[in-house]
Amino acid sequence: MYVDMIFSFVIGGFVGFIGHVRKHGKMVMPRKTKKFLYLGFIQEMLLGAFASLLLVLYTALNSIVEMILYSVIAGIVGDADILRFKFLNRDNHKNNES
């Protein structure tokens, strides 16, 4: 069970990292500004890793192939959720200004 959790965490983190590089075209390093701490690629790695970990914990997996497939899908869905929240936030901000 623990091996499955670690394996899914690593796969989801890798998918999150690939999604970050695909989105930005490069690896954005973490940095701290006066008001905000931007985690860069670590943020998307953690999101993909935790999404795949939760999916693997809540489903009864029978094989390694299922675990790999579900972990990759969860990492991609985690990245898509971030984009959806950004678009919703941008639309709400535009509606509040009008």
C-alpha cells in the first residue's frame, strides 16, 4: 500500500512538472516578493502529486498499469483545475470592474 502511495505521488508530481513546463515553456523557479511567495514549478508538482495520491487512495487498484494510468490522469486533472480557477477568477474580476 505504501509503495503504491509513493509511486503515485512521484508520478503525479512528474506530470505536474511536465504540465508546468508545457504551460510556461520553461521551468519557473520559486521566488519571494514583498507580498507573495510564488512556488513556481513546485506548486504544480505538489498539486499533481496530491491529486494522484488522493485518487489512488480512494480507488481500489488491481495492477501497476491502473495505478500509472490513474496517477497520470489525476495529475492532468489537477493542472486543468488550476487553469479553470484562474479563468473563473479573471471573469469575476472583469464583472466586478464593469
